[in-house]
Amino acid sequence: MLHTITNEHLTCSIFSKGAEIRSLTNNKTGKEYIWQINPEVWRSSSPPLFPAIGTIKEGTIIYKETAYPMTKHGIARDNDHFIYKQLSPSSCSFTLSHNEDTLVLYPFKFSFTITYTLEDNRLLMAYEVVNLDTVPMYFTFGGHTAYACPVSDKKELSDYVIEFPEAQNLSSLTLDNTGLLTSVTRDINIDGALLSLSKSLFNKDALIFSDIDYNWVRLREKSKTKGIIVRFTGYPNLALWAQPGADYVCIEPWLGLPDAENESLDITKKSTYTKLEPQKQLSRTIETIVE
């Protein structure tokens, strides 16, 4: 089922299964900013990543000597146990809480809420994790929104850039053929603060930038100064990705990273996971600003 929020400027639709953004449109022009799913290319448009990001080594996490199966990107994606709440005409929330199904896959009692809010020309996606257990819980989370690219008719992917706040020397982490992080990095060609998009940019999978010192990027046409800004305060990592040749680009702020080749299976020892004490909560927000 689709749930819709709207204000004077924008309308956003979110699919109840997985709490996944399916549409973000300009009310005046009708322009669509979210990639419209083509299952032959990719079956998602904005899956939430929790409590894992990317590939899990051996598809397994271990906690207190017990093994739990964990699929790529975790248990929130495609989950049909999110509880929907309409907060106002321009805001709604989706909450996934531990249940019999999640406890088979992930050993902690938790609440994971995504709140979507439209404010003027901005869509805010707020993640909140609450530890409802009596022991520390370990997790990570991140966004995975696919923005339609090109946005304008009669344009191609190569007409677009990702703009950074200032000039960068970009070095990407790399993934092996199973999706695990390797110890190898690769330099990415960039012209000052502008990363040109192309059909071949993601031939070697996602570009993953760790320990970043900026909190926004802009997707725009080369010939324009405005576009879509994605702002992400408190996220130390950023990934950019698309299926090679596809007409979208995912801009993905991440709290942690996929498992590395030498990663421990023990969830308490994973190198980029967050430890959250009992009855504590952690919140982060990703903003999409339509200029």
C-alpha cells in the first residue's frame, strides 16, 4: 500500500512494505525526482538499510556463540511488519519493532522508526533506533535512495554531475566479487568539486567514500547551478551507486560500512558498527532539497 504526504511544494509517496520512498514530485511541474522501479534493472527505489549495510561476511552474524543468518542490507528492506502512522498531512512514520521473525535473524530487541516529513522544498527522512533490550545492541544503518537521472527530458546521464561542497581528491574503497570490502582503494577522476556521471562510472560497483568531512552533495545538470541537494549530518560515509547504464544514481549516506574481507563474524567486534546501550536511542536525518 502507498501512503502519501504533501505540502505546497512537494508530494511524496512511500510504500508500506519496507517503508520505501516510491515517488517525490514537484506539485507545480509534475517533475518526478525518484527513479521509477524497473524490476529488470533494479527492484528497489529507496530501501532502508538496517541493522547492516551491504554484504555480510558468510551471510552470518554471531552473538554470544549463536549464529544468525543476515542478508545483504539487513532486515528492514522489504519487511512487511512496519507500523504506519500519519502524523500530519505532510508527515508520517513507519516503525519496525522486534518480533518473532526478527529475533531469528537479529538477536536484539529494538525499535527502528523512519519518519518522513515535507518542509517547504525539502523531504526529511529521519532514522531513529531505540535499544529496548537489557544489553547493548550493535547495528548500523544508511540510506539508499535512487534519484532519477536524467531528471529532464532530452538529457543523458553524462549531462549530470555530483557536486561536492569543495574540491576533492576522491579515493574509493573497493569491493571484491562477493561484495566484501578489500584493502585496496582506487582514485576517482574528479574536476575540482565536480564528479561527472557516465554509464561506465559504476562498472566496478559502488563508489564508497569513508571518513568524509562534508555533509552534502548536489545532483545537477552540468549547465545549471541548482538541482537536488542531499544533506546528511552525522554520517561518516557516503556511497554513490547505480546499475551500469541505468537512468538513476543512488546517493547513500551510511553510518557504517559493509563487512570487510577480514571482518569478524561476531557482531560485537564489527569495525564500523555502533554500540547502543540499553534504553538509549540514536537519530540521524537525511534531507532531499529540491532547488
